[in-house]
Amino acid sequence: MEGGVVQGNGGGRSMQVVAELGRVLELVRQLEMHMHAASQSSSSVELCRGLVAQIIALTDRSIGMVMSSSAAAAGAAVEHFADTPPALLSGTPSPLSDVSDQPFRTNPKKRKTTARWTSHMRVSATGGTEGPIDDGHSWRKYGQKDILGAKHPRGYYRCTHRNSQGCTATKQVQRTDDNPSVFDVVYHGEHTCRPAAAAAAKRPHAQTLLQSLSAGLTVHTDNNFLTTAVATAPRTPENRPVAVQSVSPSLASPVASPVASDSYGLAPSPCQVTVGYRDWPYTGDLQEVVSALVTAPAEPEPAIDPDFMRYYFEFDPTFGMDQAILFP
DNA sequence: CCTATTTGACCTTC
DNA sequence: GAAGGTCAAATAGG
């Protein structure tokens, strides 16, 4: 196993949901604003009611999109269920959070496990008969169990470095009933092992990494290198796409974003940035990285101060990006 | 020979 | 007692 390749999820449906949730977020912010004024004005109360109705409708629609895409997920790719580590969550409970607490299938007789699930995702394998994706770690199978009500047995894996390095990470892999080439994978615990030489050797070449990142991010340019990056790539817990991990030298003038989850500012030019995946970072010149990642044609750019480049990376923590920009 | 997988037995929890 | 999770001896494969 471990020879499979993550297939893209098309991105279209995800992007729709992202757009919908973005509007929900905006409405909630407006609601919060008007709620402060609501005690003094009856028109604000009416406004709040209207906003609540819109939020409910949008949320319903988003949930519907997710549910329908899950149902139609035959052969499709990666579904990342509410697994983002707490530190990365914006504090809003996910409507899917129930799912992560119930690995694989709901079973009233199933014993409760200690709440240490770290990740639940659905992955598909190319070829159909191979195991799910190689997630960058080496695993050793230590058991298999037929599960009541499931067509396929569940495999139990632990980190190969459990004995040598005391790494306690484990995962469970099970084919879904609907589509045998689609696997449910539950990860337990965090890897504490050092990546072996073999794993390090799997690191893609810089150009490959950038190409992969380019395929996984929707990046737009606007005037003055204004860019927007939204992660759409399938990801594993170990390798979340990261828009920008760090900027060096540090920003000349970080600017507070009008939207809390966004970050933008002026970067000195030349400037080194680190992008890529959590375990596979790539550091390069900002301009080079941006041009490598850009998928939308650039607007004609007005003259800017050659010593600075303005950049803008949209940051959506719910989509598994670790961080947008590290302000000094 | 070494390492990984298989599989029945055993353990834990409900 | 049932179901899920883990252990460890037997086996397979390089």
C-alpha cells in the first residue's frame, strides 16, 4: 500500500462553500456590529433579524453543499473533516464537528473512545486496489478487524519508529462501503519521530513543489503584486498547504487588515518568503514565488516603489492553512 | 537474516 | 457478553 496518489477534489464545490462561508462570516460580523447598536435603535433590531435570516439560509446552503458532495464523493478525493488542531481554529464550532467524534460510522453500540482523535479524512486511491495515499510517514500494520455492519475490515497501523523513537502516532484505515477505492483514515496522536532519511528523500524537488503548490492554491494578482491565495489542495495532517510561513527580512509596515483573518502589508524588496507544505517548506524570493504560483493573468501594474512590494494573501484557517504571514 | 504482514487470542470498555 | 483495539506467534518476502 501507500502507493496511491491524492486526487484533486475539483475545488469547484469547495470554493463555492468557501465563498458561502465567507459571506456567512461577513454577515456575522455585521450582526455583531449592529447588535451593539440594537439596544438604542429599533431599526438596528430589524437589521439584526434580517441578518440572522440570511446567516441561517447561507449556512443551510453550505451544509447542503457539503452533504451533497460527500454523498457524491464516489472516487473523489479528500474530505477533511473538522480536524484542524484547536490552535488553528477561529473559535467557530464547525457544523461537521460531530463527524470527527464518530470515526467511520455511527454505531450506538460502539464503545466510547478517549477523545484523542486528531484527524479523520476520506481519501481515495488511484488504481482502486492499492491502499490510500502515502501521507509521508512510514507505518507498520499491527492488526486488522472486521467491523460490525461494515463491508470491509479496518486496518490498524502504528508509526514504524514507535520502538526506536517512542513515537505513539497511529492510524486506522478502512475502505468505505460505498466505494472500495475510497478510504476512511483516522489519525491518532502526533508524530514525535524525526523524519527518516527515506522520508526526507521523498521531499519533492523545488520546482515540483512549487508546481504542486501552484496546483493547490488559487492565486490571483492584482495591482502592485496584490495576490490572493486560497488553499484548495488535498492535504494530510502532516502537509497542509501554507500560503506564507515567514517573510524575511521582516515587514516594513504591517497593515491591520479590515478583515480579521486576512493579512497584508509591505514587504521589503528583495524579500525571501517560505511557502509550501508544513513538512516541505520552500524558501525563495517573493517575486519568484508569486510568479510561480500565479494562475490568473496579472493586471497592468502601476508604478510602485521599487524598494517595496505589496502583497496580500487571503488566509482561511478553516481550510487548513497553517498561517498566512508572520508579522514581526 | 531481517523486517513487515497476517491472524487468532487476549484485553479493555461499555 | 459484545465490539473494538492490541498483542504476539507464525508466516511471507526481499
